[in-house]
Amino acid sequence: MESITDYGLIQPLDSSLFNKFRVMVNRLPSWVFISLALVLMGVALFPILRFALGIDAQIQIQFLTVVMMLIGGVMCGLTGMILMVRRQPDLQWGGQRQHAEDEDEGTLSLVGLHATGLLVFTGIPLANFLACYALWLKTRQISELHDKHGREAVCQQISFYLYTMLCLFMALLVIGVFALLFLLCLHFIFCLIACYQAKSGSLFRYPANIAIIDRKLENNTASNDQ
């Protein structure tokens, strides 16, 4: 029996197009997507900021426009963030520290990795991820424990934006607004718990944290004892 594709009415999906698109995206610099994300999210949030500061009597942008621009910005941001973290090479430890560091200073840097998540409440787009990523790059060579904390924290920041995007889609049905508020509350609580456990020398595993990169959670107890 002949199918409709034999008459050219419906062309079968060419999977190679997706592969070509994926290769093209992987070749682009991550800053391109981060810049697009900052522009889109900034344009969407700027009228809200003017209203909050009392400059405008009302928000000079429609709700649907804000949501759609934020969705586009978060999608670009997620692409850039994933490219940034996946392009970082794995470090080979062999169970030894690479650099010696003062204990108090080392604990402070561990706490700082998780505390960067609170920057989301400043309203600055991607501030929590960019600060966490920069601190991870700076401290990951100190010890394997620092690398593990950084991986866990970076994955949490990316996961937060992924869940935020889902909430923005649901915002078109209003329920997403409440879902976003709930997400922010959970994010705040988890960041505080992670900071407290990092100060105690243990690694907090964020619930529903997506492993964008290998979080290297095996043998955490052994790493904490070192």
C-alpha cells in the first residue's frame, strides 16, 4: 500500500537537520546566548523596575509581552549556561589536594559557592549563575571537594532557570505566577541549607537538581573527611 509520502504530500522528517543545528549551536560562543538573554530579560524587566521605583505611574508593557520575552531570554540563557559548563575540562585528582589553603578561607569559599544562588533576589538577570560559575572556576583547583561543591551549585543555578522557564509557560494560565513564587521560596531555603552544610564541611545535595554536568557525588563522605 502506497503512503502519502510517496506522492510528496508529506516529507519525512530529516533527523540530519537537527544534528546540523546542534553542531552549529555547539560551535557558537556561549557569550552570544548570554548576551541575548541579558538583553531580552533586561528589556522585559526594565519597565517593571521603573514602575517599582515610582518613575512611571503604571507598567508600560503588556503582561504577555513580558512573559514571552522572559521565556526567550531564559531559553537563550540556558543554552549559554549549558555550553559554558560543559566546555570545562574534568580535573584529575587522584585523591589529593592540588593547592594548600587556610581552613577558614576554604570554608568561606565553599559557602560562597552556594550563597551566590541568593543573587537571584537582586533582580539582575543571570547574576546568580554568572557569580557561581566564576567562583567555581576560581576555586575548583583548590581541592576535589571545592570542585564537587561548585558542580553541585552550578547545576542548581541552571536547574533553577529551567524550572523558572516552566513556570513562565504556566504563567500564561496564571497558575505559573504562584508556581514561580513557590520556586523562589524553595530556592531560598535550599541555598541557606547548602551554605550551612558547606560551613559544616559537608556537601548538600539539592533536591530535583538536574545533572547538567557530572556532579561527582560518589564517595562524598570520603571527600569530606579529607
